[in-house]
Amino acid sequence: MKHLNAQLETHHLEPCPSSGTLSAHPTPTMTEDDLRALSWGVADHVGEAGAPLGERFRGLAADVANASSLGLYQYFRTHQAAVTSLAAVRDQAGRATTGLNGASQDYLGLAGDPRVTEAAKAAIDRWGAHSAGSGPMGGRIALAVKIEDVLSRQLGLDWTCLFPTGWAAGYGAIKALLRPGDHVVLDSLAHNCLQHGAQASGARIHLFPHNDLDGLERRLARIRRDDPAASILVITEALFSMDSDTPDLARVVEIKARHGAHLLLDVAHDFGCLGPGGAGLMAEAAGSYEGVDYVIGSFSKTFASIGGFFASNDEGALRAVQAFSGSFTFSNYPIPAQLGAIRAAMDIVFSLEGNERRAAMLANVRRLRDGLVVQGMATLGRPSAMAIAVVGSEARARLAYREILVQGVIVNCIEFPAVRRGESRFRIQLSPDWRQAEIDRIAEAVGEGLRRADRLDGESAGQRLIRGKLALPAGE
């Protein structure tokens, strides 16, 4: 921790005045408020049609306030300084935590790199703070053309366009390309933007079990049999961020070609940080993107900025996306600071230094995964820019999250509806710049947090049975 304290001073992370503190030894006896904070979920408050809008979500606000007051609401942390491997954050109740930051998406550690931040400032100096228009209405600047050229070169796809966010790219591309009567076949765990784009398109939707390519082939065969002339779009991801796993991408290409379908691949979590030269997992699996019809991705993971992109060898598809994607046509174009940061990050990502950063990041994640296993946790998927640690019930995850914060470690606590009920997990993200002692400290804090949570959970089991406030966890 001596190194940590020195780093906090270096990064100007001064102690934050706090409106509350988290006790390292909470009282074992749980109150009604505690039990509610552990049992509720956002899905409880979707709302019923016909309920007055002014009343529909009051229960949601009350549950958030209650959980926040108890340190059991893991969302909407506010950073008090630049995002690095160290962070000072406040939770929704104003409670301050300063410590190791395993919760930020900065896969190659470029968000604070002076070359990137100076490029963002230089872009503002040259083009101003605002792009002042959508893409069709003059918001595009010359810097964007350079970014598109790099994307085309790295992906081997001739036509690219930029979106203000990655979500907008996924949603907008699918909605633009598909029509009612078409068929879209998605992995059941495809990202929210992909599923919403499919729903908005009016196409007939078919889900196949996660990464089950036999299931994909059966669905394609059935669609072709019943609708021989149909247009079919297969959608999957190169790397799924909640499981850190990947399909057999070369086989996906073979299957879609065999059934006369097209393929849209989301590369948000692998392009730039995995694969040969940062080209992504499709390049690793098949050598190129030759068999992929459409690619969508994000700049917010590896490229130290926000924004998204669409790429294809089909100029007609590009023009359709530009014409029929509301999230492109009717959204302001990415601003100069975004583009400046992206362009500078690309110079690093696709270089020898980028290779070194990718290797260091993967070595750090492997060490963390090994450390979590030593602590008795299972990890999911393959080594990537994230380590996914299995937790289980939502109640266990929330208690452990609070206990991990007490130890000065910040992780992302993921639960339903981002993952299935009862399959909560911690998603921990590391950059290349972490030290081994810091990585080991995260693994230890997560393990200790879970042990404390289990003690608290066990001490309250009788209360749950008596009061009936929580569903009985498995094994009790």
C-alpha cells in the first residue's frame, strides 16, 4: 500500500470529504431495509401499462435511495479525478472511496496518455469544440477521413463511417439494413444495441443458444427451407463482454455462406486489443475479415474516446446505413476532441508499442485470473482485457461489492438484466500499466469481500426464512 499512497499523491487524488462511511464490520442482524436492498431488482419496476406516469417509478426511486444509503447500490459512481489504475469515486449517497480501479474500460491504458490528451486538445484548437452538425449536414471534419482510412486498412474493408457512440452504430446499422420480411438470427446473448436494432427493423427474429453453432446452423437451414428467397442476417460478437468468450468465428463464416446469409460482427471488445497486431479475433481465427459482410465496433474500450463505426466492402450498404440509420442521420457527428483522441490512440494501438501493450495487458489479466482462482473463484472465458469472476446470487454480489469497496478496491458488479438471474459476476478490467502487487491486491480483496459477504449472508439466513423477504439461495 506504500506504492499505492505514493501513486495517489502523483495523480492528485486527495481524500474526498464523505457524507458517509462504509463499515468494515457491518452489524450481522439485518433490518427490513437491508433485506429489501438485497432482494430488489430494476426489473421489479418496469411499470405497468395504464399506471400514471407520475407514480409509475416512485418505487424504483425509493429502492435506489434505500440501497444507496446502505452501500448496496453499485451503479453511477462519480470519478473525482482522471481515470487511471487508481481512482477517487463517490457513490450515489455521496460516500467516497479512493483506491485501486479495476472498473474502467481503458484496455490499453491510453485514456491518460499525454500523446492522446494533447491530440484531443490540438483538435479543439484547430476545429473548435463542436462539430456543429450531423454527418450529412457538414459535421464531418478531415480528421474523420483519416480515422476511416485506418479502419479500412486494418479491417480490409473499403467503406467505413463513424457514429457518435458504439451503441448507435450497432443499433443504426441493423435497423438500416433490414426490412420487414427479412430474417435476423442472433446469438441469445448479443449486446443490447444489436437486439434493439433487430427489434426496431421489423425483421423476423430468431435467437440461437449462446455460441451454439449447431443451433445456428439448424435455424438457418429451417429458414432456408421455409423461405428459400429470404434475406438473412446473422449477428454475433467476436468477444462477449459479460463472459469473455468467443464463438468459432471461422465456422460462423462457413455456416452463413453455406446458407446464403450475411454476417454482421460486433468487434467492440477485441478490435485493437486482441489478435495479430490488434486486428481482432476474426483476424486471429481466419486471417482476415474477408468472409464478414458488415463490422460494427466502438472506440470506447481500446481507443481512449467515445464513438463507433460501421465497415463493409459493400458501398450500397454504407449508403443505406448513412441514409436510414436515425442514430447516424439525426445525431450530431463525433466532435473534434473525440476524433483527435481516437486518431492518436490508433497510432499507438497499431504499432510495435501496441504489441507490447497488448502483451502486458494479457499478462496482467492472466495473473489476476490465477489470483482469483487461488481465492476460490471461477473465472469465465478466455484471457482478454477483462477478468470475469463468477459470484452467483444478486444478494451475495451486492454484499461482496460493498465489502470490496471497504478494502479500497473498485470493481464492476454485474447482475440481471445484464446477465441471467442468479448469475451475478464481477467484471474486472486491467490495463498494461498495473503492477503485480496491485493485481494481487485486487484478487485478495475480491476473495475477502466474498468471504465477508458469505458470513453476513449466513447470519441472516434465518431472518430470510422467518420474514420471507428474500428468495432462499441455492444450498441453504
